[in-house]
Amino acid sequence: MQNTSKEYDTVVQVCQDLFVKKMKDYGCAWRILRLPSLTDQIFIKAQRIRGLQQNAVQKVDEGAVSEFVGIINYCVMALIQIEEGVVEHPDLSFEKAVSLYETKITITKQLMMDKNHDYGEAWRDMRVSSLTDLILQKLLRVKQIEDNAGHTLVSEGIDANYQDMINYAVFALIHLNES
């Protein structure tokens, strides 16, 4: 599997470093966000990436890399919210928030390793634009599940979709780091 595990860890470390710095700046103010609000934040970032990929002119001096990092961090926040619940006032210590972040990433990475084994690293032959489209598709699925009050008949739940989005964004960042 080439260096997928190491590359994954390198990407995630950048994301976690930003999460930690923002926790120091803002605390865990994000704990008041309901899942649809987090989903919408991720959607905005994915739409911006798609726009950057399609538009010849870029008017804001932040590229796709920072948006993919944002997708990863917002997805981790969403996974934490699923487990911990939404609160009215920030309630997590810095240490607890970082610990939860690391736990969610560890579980998500293991899911990636299992799927990567079965799919034979197919993502390496994918375009970043395709990974962006898959993230957008997952977001539309999450929005539909949210509109259905979290219920699905045969599909995986919201948490699995957030995990897939994290992994697609990591793959995109690995590709972007290689180019």
C-alpha cells in the first residue's frame, strides 16, 4: 500500500495542528453547532473547491488545500457532536477536545485502511476533481438523512458519510502534495 498510512498521518497532522491552534484561539465554541450547521460549513468548502477547479479566475487568495483541511476538521467536529451531543455553551476542555479529535481520526483512518486494502488503492488513480464530487455527493446524502431526522432504510448513517468525506479529503491532499 505504498506509503498511504504515513502520507495519511502527515496530512492529518497538518489538520490537527490547525485544530489545536484554533482551539487555543476560540476554545470549543463549535460545540454549539448542530449537525446541519456543520454539514453546511462543509458544503460551502466543497462548493468553493469545485468552483476553484472550474473557474479560470480566483478572487480570494486561499486555495483548495486550506478548504480540504477545513472539510476534514469540520467532519471531525461533526463526528464529535454525534457522540457528545450539541450543547448550549462550550463544555470541552482543550485536552478532551484534542483527545476526541485523535480518537475520531484513528477510527476513520482504520476504516480507510480496511477499504483501501479491499479497493487496492484505487483512489491513487482518481482525479482531485472526482474526490471533490464524491465529497459533494456525500454531503447531499447527509443533508437528505438530516431531513429524514437521521433515519435511513438501507443506507449507512451520517457518521459513515462524514468518515468517507474525511478520507476523500485526505486523498485529495495527498494528491495535491504530490503535484
